[in-house]
Amino acid sequence: MILTELQPRRIGQLLAAYTRGMAPTSPTTWQLIGQLSTVGMSFVFALVLGFGGGYWLDGLLATKPWLSFLGFFLGLAAGILNVYRVMQLANKK
């Protein structure tokens, strides 16, 4: 049976039967999921921003590749610090 062949009332009954045994999620759970879902993106953003700033300064000051390396490692440290802060916040809740 295809899902589109079911009547809307029957779909609601199936959904209710499926979710009956699950515990309800609280708003704080959804907030935590939202915060944790941004960890990877913010880590990569810190790396790119650090490396990009170092690369730009390398071009400006003619110090290639040293400021790019420095910017990358500063971005790495900022990303790790951000992940640490989010995980500390998650552990408190």
C-alpha cells in the first residue's frame, strides 16, 4: 500500500500508534539539538576564517606562508574552544 493511497485519518492513526511508546521531548531538548547541530559548521568556519585572514595578511605583508600557518592554527584553536564551550553547555543541561 502506498502512503498516498491512505486516507488522512488513517495516517493520523498510524502516526499515533507509532509514537505512542515514545517519551515526549521537552523544549530544552530541542534547544540542545539546535546548539549541537551547529558545532561542525562553526568549527569549519573558524578554520576557514583563521586561514583566510592569515592568507590575506601574507599577501599584504609578503610573509608567505607563515601567517597562513599561524592563522590556520589560531582558527583551529578557536574551533576547538567553541566545541568545548558548546559541550560544557550541553553537559549542564
